[in-house]
Amino acid sequence: MITDILEKPASSAIDPFSAEYFRDPYPFHAQLRDAGPVVWLEKWGVWAVARFEQVQAVLGDWRTFCSGAGVGIVNEKKMGGWRKPSALLETDPPEHTANRAIVSRILSPVALRALRATFEKEAEALVSRVVGAGDLEGMADFSEAFPMKVFADAVGVPVEGRHHLVPWGNMVFNGMGPRNALFDRAMANADEVTAWISAACRRENLTPDGLGAQVYKHVDAGEISEEHAALLVRSFLSAGVDTTTFAIGNALFCFAQHAEQWDMVRANPGKVKHAFEEIMRFESPFQTFFRTTTRDAEISGVVIPQDSKILISVASANRDPRKWDRPDTFDIGRSTAGHVGFGAGIHGCVGQMIARLEVEVLLTALAKRVSRIEMRGEPERLLHNTLRSFATLHVRFHA
Ligand code: OVV
């Protein structure tokens, strides 16, 4: 029990779940960082950390800042959530450790090597379809099309009904926010979408050689139950589509706006890998999520009571001038070491290697064929409780 209040906490009226914030979060990030190391958000009655140092500290201390009460704004231990908690995202050690070990092996770099050739072939095919094809809607026709094909194939999801993965991702990630209009809209068709997802996670509906089927090997080995395997497969479907779709969209936007950076990639395709890390820093697709205090906790001298929700803005940490030089400059030549676009600590993105593989392969294929990514008209910003990208992004890929 901490008895001395060391510092008076900063307080802010900023609403990180408002349309104004989603349209341009960066000035709000600066205000939150400057307000203090941890800030009370009056509108929702939760805390927020927006500086790099404190974001890293919170993510590094799962004993104090747990995930088992959910990583959305709702305390799922107290209130219950809208879905059964994820066995990976919303658990703490020791349960988390065992689940993570299973998925981590399935998604390890060595295990993923077998996927590269197929991803490359599909990337070439997609790029061939879009290059010189005139005006395209870069989200649906490109950014979403790729993961929906290669990731869904890799997991081994049925082709029929696959479109349900998009509204499901919308439910999962908007569902981490408060009960606002975005939340309600995402849940509008929840029963039908959930039914399809549940079925897709079952052994008999997965291809026998995919990543999903590999989870069921642990059932055969007597380690986990059939239901538990289905829940782990659900994590692939929840975390693997929107995140990469939106990362690709953000990449198109960054390179359309910074043609000289695209020229650098084209001049040296070996730079693609690193360029993706800068995209993850500069326009992190997964912007915010929560932790919950397991006890009275101290952050830089401020006492946060037990059972408090803390918003973690990885997006803000990735642009904190206390950490980064010229944080608001998109520069594929900079060091991106330490960015928290994939999170950090024991919950750091377990799928980051497959995400990197997808984006690297796709941007490499694009760099070979496309001299310029031209934005056609104003992109339409996606208003979303946790993810940052575009609803529509009209582009033209010049040969
Ligand atoms: C990282 C992430 C995001 C969304 C859902 C999940 C994980 C999950 O495990 O369900």
C-alpha cells in the first residue's frame, strides 16, 4: 500500500474516443504528453500514459499492469465483455505463458519461411492487377485484398464467407473502446459474424496444413482442449487482418505523400524492411489499448489506485520528442529501434514476423513495378476506436 501521494496527478478533458481526436490525434498526443507522465481523463474516468518512457514502463510490468481484466476500456473482470476473453491478449501469466508458447512456435521465423514463396507469388499477382490500372480504391482493392488472401489462406480459413473477417476485426478493435456510436455500429451484425467466426475456428473447417490446424496438434498431444484450440485460432482471425490491412494502407499514404522516400526504397529494395518499421512508428495501425492496475501503483511519482484502467498510447510514444528526433518527420533512414508499434513486453505482438513478411513482400513487389503512388483526391480517414487508417484511399499506381 502506498500511503504518500507524491505528485498531484494531471487531469485532462481530452476525449481520445472522439471524431476530432481520430481525425488528427497528434496535437492531442502532444497535449497529453505535456500534461504529465500520467494523466487522468475526465471524460471516461480512466488514466492515460502517452510518453515513451512511461508507456514502456507500463508494458514492461505485467504484474502491476495486467491484461486479464481486458485491454479495452471496460474492466471485464467486473463487468464482463462482449466476447469470451482472448486466451492470449486478455490473460496474464501463468495461463498466458503456455498459450503464447503454442502460438509463438507456430508463428516463428523458421516456421514462416515456408510461406514466403506463396506470399511473393500472390504479391506479384496483386501488383500486376493494380499497376497501370488507373484509379483504384487502395484500401479494398489493395490493402485489404492482400491479407484477406494470403493470411486467410495461411491460417487455412474457408474461402466461403471469408468477408466476415472484416466486420469481425471491426468488432474486436472498435469493441475495445467505450460504448459510443463506433462501438454500436461495429456490433450491428454481431450474431451472424460471430457465428461464422466460431465455425471457421473449428478443426473440421480449417485446411489440414495451415497455421490454424497446427494449433490442433496440441489437442492431439493432450495439452489443450478442442475448445481452447478454437479460442487460440480465434486470435489469429482477430488480430491478423485489420492490423496488416491498415498498415498497408498507411504505407500507401506515407509513400504517396513522401515520394522521395518511395524513390529511396525503389533505389534500394533492401530498405523495404526498415521502411516498414518507420511506417509502424509514424502511423501505428494499433494506436491505443488498456492495462488494469492489480494494486495501488506508482507511475513517475503519481499514485494510481488498484483496479484502474490505463490507456496506453503507443502511437503517442512513437512520436514522443523526449525519445525521437524530429518525431513528426517520416524518414525511412532513421533509427526506429525501440518503437512500440507492435507493443512491448510479454504481450508484444506475437504475429509481428508474419505481419512483416506480408508487408515486406508486398512493398517489394510494388517497388519493382511502381515508380509513383499518386493519391487521387482526399483520402477518407477511418474513424475507429483503436485503429488508425483510411476508410477509402483513392490511388493510382504509376508504372
Ligand atoms: C493483438 C490482438 C488484437 C485483437 C485481438 C486479439 C489480439 C486476440 O487475441 O483476440
